[in-house]
Amino acid sequence: MITVGFETFVTAFLVAGLLFFAVIWLYHERRDRLFYDHQRLRHVHHCVKCDTLYTARDSGQLAPCPACGFKNPSLRF
């Protein structure tokens, strides 16, 4: 039979707990980064013709206004 000292058992238990929380943290960090990167790719536009603020995804520089159809450049912050 294998005998393990109390200090070794406590150390292994703490290391296993820290590894568990590190894996959970890395998983959630990756998941949140992918989700928020998807939302962050929106561009805010202001229509100069009808004074409407709107967002467009992956529109590049020009995006048509949903109210009047006029193409506007994205705002820079």
C-alpha cells in the first residue's frame, strides 16, 4: 500500500484546486472574448440626411441608412 503524508495530500489537493479554477477561468475568458469581439465589430454611423444614429456590422467605411437609404461613413471615436 502507498502511504502519503498529510503535507503531500494537502499540497496535491491545493494544486488540483488551483488547476481546476485556472482551467475554468481560461475557458470563460476565451468564450467571453469571442462573444464580445463579435459585438465589438459593429460600426456606428450618423446619417447626415435624416439625423439618425445606427449601427452596421462589417460595413467597412460606408453603410446605407435604414431610414432613408443614404450611405454614410462610420463615426470615429
